[in-house]
Amino acid sequence: MTATASTPSAPHPGSPLPNDLEIARAATLRPIAQIAEEVGIPEDALELYGRYKAKIDVGRLPDADRHGQVVLVTAISPTPAGEGKSTLTVGLADSLARAGKRTMIAIREPSLGPILGMKGGATGGGKSQVLPMEDINLHFTGDFHAITAANNALCALIDNHIFQGNALGIDPRRVTFKRVMDMNDRSLRQIVIGLGGAAQGVPREAGFDITVASEVMAVFCLASSVTDLKERLGRITFGYTYDRRPLTVAELGAGGVMAMLLKDAIKPNLVQTIAGTPALVHGGPFANIAHGCNSALATTTARRLADIVVTEAGFGADLGAEKFLDIKSRAADVAPSAVVVVATVRALKMHGGVAVDALKTPDVGALERGFANLARHVENVRKFGLEPVVAVNAFVSDAPEELDAVVRLCREAGVRVAVADVWGRGGGGDGGDDLAREVLAALEHPGTAHPLYPLELSVEEKILTVVREVYRGAAVEFSEAATKTLKQVHDNGWDGFPVCMAKTQYSFSDDPSLLGAPEGFIVHVRELWPRTGAGFIVAVTGSLMTMPGLPKVPAAMRMDLDEDGQVVGLF
Amino acid sequence: MTATASTPSAPHPGSPLPNDLEIARAATLRPIAQIAEEVGIPEDALELYGRYKAKIDVGRLPDADRHGQVVLVTAISPTPAGEGKSTLTVGLADSLARAGKRTMIAIREPSLGPILGMKGGATGGGKSQVLPMEDINLHFTGDFHAITAANNALCALIDNHIFQGNALGIDPRRVTFKRVMDMNDRSLRQIVIGLGGAAQGVPREAGFDITVASEVMAVFCLASSVTDLKERLGRITFGYTYDRRPLTVAELGAGGVMAMLLKDAIKPNLVQTIAGTPALVHGGPFANIAHGCNSALATTTARRLADIVVTEAGFGADLGAEKFLDIKSRAADVAPSAVVVVATVRALKMHGGVAVDALKTPDVGALERGFANLARHVENVRKFGLEPVVAVNAFVSDAPEELDAVVRLCREAGVRVAVADVWGRGGGGDGGDDLAREVLAALEHPGTAHPLYPLELSVEEKILTVVREVYRGAAVEFSEAATKTLKQVHDNGWDGFPVCMAKTQYSFSDDPSLLGAPEGFIVHVRELWPRTGAGFIVAVTGSLMTMPGLPKVPAAMRMDLDEDGQVVGLF
């Protein structure tokens, strides 16, 4: 999950800070129909969900003459200090709008599970939020529930098929597709189902993932149209026969009902920022076992409506940006023209060896050491043909000499840089003006984005290319299981898919404790998970959590509904 | 689940009938905002969900001077022949509106599980449907998903509490509250969770029910306000300590987040019929282990907006009407002024001994024998202080002499009766004019509804009263387990709750094969399930399915989404 800013900047350092929910409540929203009209969405393409949310029926949009430039916001390797990438994405778009540019945001929908667990809300922060935050953070327009239903309808049909005679010969021990729930519920990770005798199904080992980890979510976010959605759903491999032949959703005949259950969800959601900038908030796959960015349809729709589209990729640039360019940009017309790499003084100091509880003490030396992490992400972005802009997201605790040092280091490295205060002053205020200027300058000379590797390479070679070129590892070690699956991938004709690296977000390596800019390490590929519907092969390194658990005191415990029906404790 | 008409009446018997989806598609809908305005809902109390659905923020409605009369639609004991109760409810309301009465409908939302299983759509049929049927039958406004999330958030918090040290001393073997999914998924009925070692939770036996069987659904449908909702959620007993003390949601501290997750769902949904009559479609608890009718808030809201509210109760009058008067009417201001008992020639013949495949042959003798079932339901309704009206729902296969016979038998029994053709001609046409006339005449002299038993009786006595007075059984036999729970109910101070009978809908007895009007039988109470949040004690007779399974060829297999994003196969 994305780390969010924990101690953001504020106008009066030291004063009790208003929380995000309070700031969001104080904002005045305009009717979303009015926002839509300004963006050029015809009334009959707009489906209102209350006064401040709407879905866009993309098929009813006029043919576009616009083809907005995409600005991809990514970050250094995340740390517990928080980078505030979503906050910066929102703030940057507000600043670009303030500079007179026709701007739209395309970002992910938050997942309910983590919100009830650790995170509280996940729609930006401070003065850079998308609204209405209570709705977006809870059920929003029901997209994740629809994805859950489509996923679980498939599971019910699979187990019913086995129960009703198993004409396809599904091996119950080799059903790879799992049920999902948008909840942090560790007890459902490993379960045995179908107990209770012959009338209750066929017992087998199974499990639940969180909804954002569903392949249906990845398919949903990569589909370029309803037709493409149906085709991708049909291509999902849900398991294997007793003689190990892969079985697809199309063979089971379940693709139609799954698409039907997604008929409204697939329409992008329009909301607004505190500053009134239009935002498409749509889809939200995991950034480890999937590609970690909003739906392709939201991004392409935003390009039809705006001149600049600010979008975001999950985790650091080694994961999010790489997948954006090697997976999403191959599937849809979303190639970025500029890339913003978010860094914070706090996080750079952690990469320089400072412990999380010592971050408040100014330490330019540590910051200079930690800069190596940022420098490498900058170099990596250039490998995709793009020129990065570094955004330093200012925090209350940052010392002026520290901020100056980051700017100096960036200038020395020949990369555009600006300090932004999007939390405290907001992009709607002047908090992101400098950054907007740098981004606009970068967009004057847009790069030509290209993927890192050609699809013709073998899966093994693709993984090695990412490890060497982006992570700077020395080699890849495949486990016995992964080696076996490599052969299976080849035998099944799945060599042509790009790879989706599932690696810790905290390090370039697969060891989360190796901060900064390590090199020469070995990356261990433990398993390969073919995702033939989404269209990538997940390479699992290290341990991987696809169903999070709740902490000792979940955020849910402070949440409530007051007598007026207002949400309490969602921050 | 409610049986629906399988071979309804149509203008041209023998011609290929259009299916419900085709009829629904051919209808012209008016913008729901316009319908709302006509009903007197102020704009700021209306939250649109697309063009044809809206939620009503009840707190923003003006103080009502209206207090509409409630017409409760119930039925004879259902048979596989189908009674078409929902269709008749919609058609009757359309006819009352056509007669110039300010009428509103309050009915249940359909559950997705059965729709993907056996039923197809469940929003009325023919010309008597609520629209848009595709949306209402699928995710609608997300209410059931919100209820699922609230239910499962509680479950995740329970298992997390056990995992994190179990300060409350929850006995993992005595967690009675189950996870839910709105899916027919038999493999989830009995499962073992928390497997995989110490980091993955505490192993225990568990299971999933279908969402409509959740106590959260029952609570949702009985709550009279947000405050009442929170109190009821807090009172839910989710399990027991090692020393068998009941544990409530309030003790765990999970009531707040559950209420928060229901903040929008609790607002009634406004839609329209094919004829343009406003309908509140909201909530939908099981009719066996719960009370089986739409939310109290929908019914009371409709009373504030209309002079006549047509509402429906699940299954036959022995279950639905009894629970409406003994459970729902005690919790909310919804007491009916008249009761419509739906019967069909086909179903009466089945009660008279005709097999389902011989129903097309006219058989007045069988019909006269089967009339005993209807006659008893009529008598029963009178025991609640209400005067019934019999509605004969006409089917294509009904012979004129059969229809005449039912009318004659009703007149001989001194009960109002009318034949209605709500499927073929519709209530918006003249298909329900006669019925509307009879209902209006009944409303001129409304009864004074009262419950069957006082709450002061013991739970055992309450059950016996229902069995003797309504079912006409001779006695009740409590299993050893039920006897034990009776004592526990008493010890825990739960004697004051009404009882919620979970009995087969097909017979007055607990034996589904005893059709007609059996008497002198013994009712076997197998288990008692205290539902302290909903506020009733479920008495389980016979076997009970709280998670349905899918048939060999699920309805889902014919469902699809076409290239234009239109639903296919939902009928």
C-alpha cells in the first residue's frame, strides 16, 4: 500500500493541525454537473451519484480533438516517513489549473480494507484532496463492490462446476483463482471450503485475497473498452485440469456474467479537488502483484477532455513507473510526456540511515547520502526516454537548509526540481506554483516514452532486464517452483506477456532493509503467477501479502456515524 | 425465496411472450427527479444515482401532514406454480394510482445471489415491473454491498480481536455471527478459517451466509432512524465467552464503523413502475430467519409522501403477514389498514393435489379442495384485526370456469375478491381496476391491526400461540438444543422479544409436502437463534438454508453484456 504523509506541512508549525476530514468538510463543493459541463461532458454522458459524484458514459462523449499530455507522478522508494504522492498529484494538478491549463486528474480509488485498518482516508491530504472524501473513501460509486461480485461470481461458478459433475475436469487442488473481499481479514488467507458432507460442495484448500489484488481488478484497469474487458475476462486462467491444462473463464462460460456485473463500474468516476479541479478516480489494483494505477479508461478519457492529465503510479518509480511504461502504456494510449518524482527531506534522510524517530533533527549529511536513492530513480526515468522533474514535498519538520540541500543536489545532477507545499498552502493556493512552472517547462520538450524491453524477450530475460537496468541487481535466482512455472509459461504460449514485478517497495532490492541505492545484489524470484487475463506474468520476490491483516487497534475503532448521519473518525 | 410467476397471463395466449427484460426495455422512463418532485420530495432531499434512481435523505423531508394507509400484500402458501406476489403488488399500486389515489410502493430489493442462480430478475413481471430492472436486479444503489461490508467488517474485527490477545475472552468455538456474501455459493457454507500458522489467525470453524440472511440486514430493515440503527447494531450478540456470557457488538466497539458503512445505504431508494408510480425499493431480509419485508424507513417514508402505501411481505400470510404484524409493526409505525391475499388458480389446484405438470388441465374440483389453503389464510388475517381482500392473479392457462369458481368460493366465504391481470394488461392499463375498487372499499372501513400475542408471554408460549392460532398445529416439540437455548434466552433476559418463525413456506406445517390446510400436526423446533440486535428470537423448524447453492445450469450462464453495454439474459 502507498505510504501517505504522516506529518505534513501546515501554515503554523507547532499548532494543532486540522485533520484531513476537517479540512475536507470546510471546503465548498460545486455541483459535479457544473464541473462536468465546464470540462465539456454532455449531459447525457453524465450519470450523477448524488450531487458531487458522477459516472461518465464514455460512449456518449463527443469525438475528441484534444489529446492531453500525460504527467506521471511517481516517487523515490517509499519509507515509513511518508512521501505524500497522492497529495502531491492533486496539488500539482490544482497548480496547473491555477496556471490556466485545462487540467484533469486520473488517480486510483482507495480500498476500504486498509482504510479500516491503518490508513484512514486515502484521497490526498490537507488542502490537496479529492472530494467528497467520506464517499470516495467508503463505498464511492460501488466499483470495488462490483469487482468483488464479478470475482466471486466466478468462484461460485467454479466450485459449482466441480460440484455438479466437473465436466471440465478442474483439479480442485489447482484452482488458482481466489475469492476476494475488500477487507483486511487475515483469517481468510488460508481456509478450507466445501466442508459438511456431500451436499455442501467438494472440500478443497482455498483463500481470500483483498479485492484490489484480484485479477479482475487488473483486467478492469487495463481494459480499453467493453469489448476488451470481455475478452480479457474470458482469457483469465482460473486453474488447471488434472493433466495440468490451463482452464480459462471463457471455457467455463463465465465471462459474460462477469462483464455484466461490471457494466456500470467500468464507467470512470468524476469528482473534484478542494480547488475545483476535475478528477477521475477509477480503479485501483495492487502495486505489487498488479500494475498499481487507475483504469486505462479513466486516463484515456481524461486525455479526451483536458490538455494535461496528472496521474499517479503506485510505490516508487522502480515499481510504479516501470509498470506504467512496460504494462499500462502497452495496453492503452497513456504514454507520459513528463514524469514527476516525489521526494521528501524526511524520506531521503531515512535512505541516508536516519531512524524514523530521529527525523525531526536537521541532518544535511544524511540527506546527501540518501539522495542516492532519488538520483537513481531520476536516472531510471531517463531510461524510458523521459525527462523527470523532482518535486520536494515540504513537511513542517523540514529545516530550510535541508530543503536547500535537496534543490542544490538536484541542480548538480542536472534535473529540474521544485519545492512544493501542497498540504499546507495547496495547489489551489500558491503551494505548487514553482512545481507547476517546472512541469510546464518539461512539457514544452516532452520526451518520447518507450518501454524498457521488447516483448520478444523470454520471460526470464525480461525479469533480468528489469533487475539489471532498473534495480541494479547483479543477477536473478529462480526458485525451483519458479523454474518449473517458467517452463509452463513457455509451454502454454505465454512468453509474449510483459512481466509484473512483485517486490518490496522499500528497496531497489528484494530486501526491504536495504535502503538508499544498493547494487550488486541478487533478486530471488520465488514464484511466477501467470495473469493471462490482465496480460502479464507476476514475478514474486520475497514474501507477499495479498490479504492484509488488521493491527491491534484498527482505525475502524475510531470511526462512527453521528446523529446527523455525518462520518466521524475517517482521517 | 419468493416464488415468481412462471407462466403469466398475456394478451395473446399461445403467442411467444416477450420476456420481462424486453417489456422493461420498451417502457419509457421519466427522469426520477420529476417523479420525486410530483411526490413532494424537495430537491435537496434527493440524491440521484443516474437518471432513474435516487436516494432520499429522509432527514431533509418536510414534516408530514400525510399519514398514508398501508395495504399489505401477502399470499397463500407458495407453490412451484408461482403466485406473482411482487407483480401483483406493483400492478395494484398502478391501479390505485390510475384510480386517482396518491399511491406509493414499498418493496424489497432483490438479492444478487438468487438472480445469478435460479430466478433471473425479481422486480415484478410483465407490465407490472419496477424500473430500471437491470439496475435494481444487479447492484442497484449498492445497499446490499454496504450491508455485506458492515457485516464482514464486524467479522474481521472479531477474528482480529481473538488474534490480538482476545481481551474479551471470545470463545472461538462459539462465534455465532457469520460472514456473508451476496452470492449463491454452497462451498462457503461450512469452512475452516485462520489456517496457515500463527501469523495467519486462529483456526476455527466458520461459514458464510448469503447477505440477505445477515442480522445486519434485519437490523437495517427494522431501524426507525440512524440512532435506532446504531443502537440495534450495538445490541447484536456475535458470540459467547468461554464461560458462555453473550458478547455484543457494543462491547467489541464495532457498532460505530458498521453504522458508518451504512450511512448512505440507510436512505430509501426511489424508482418508478412501468406506469410511472413511485416506488421505494429498500432492504430485503430473508423471510425465514428474518421478517422478510422492506425497510421500516421506506414504509414510513412512503406514508409521509402518499395516501396509500402498497407493501409486500415474504412467503405466505402464515409467515410474511404474521411477522409483519408481530415484528415489523411493533418496531415501526407501519400497521396495515387492509391486507391483500394473492392466490392463483394454478397454485390452488396444487394445494388441491394436482401435480405441477398437470396444471394446464382445467380442474375445478382440485381448485375447490385447494381453496382450503386460501380460506385459512383469510381467517388468519382476521385474527390480526384486519379484513382481507383476495386477489386472483390471472394466468394464461386459467380456464374461465376456474376463475369463476375462485370468485364464487370467496364470495361464499364472505371475503372481498377480484381477478387481476397485472402481468398482461398491467395496473397501468385496466388489469387491476376491479382489485383496486375492492381494496379502496376495504380501506373505507380499515381494520385495527394488532399483534397476535403480547410480548409478556414466554418465548415458548409465543411459539405455541403462532403454531396453534396461525398454523393450526396441535403442539410444539422442542429439540434438546432448543430447550437448552430456551433456558439461555431466559437467563440472558431475552424473553421480551417476539419470535421469528423459520418454517417452510410451502405448508402451514413444518413438512413442505403437506399442502392445503393440514391440522393437528406437531411443529418441531430444532434450534433457537437469538437475534438481539434485530430484536427477535428465530425459531428454526425443519432444515434451513442460509446460503443457497447454484443449480446445474445457473441463470448466470445466459447473462452477458453486449457491445453497447446493454445487459443480456437477465429475466
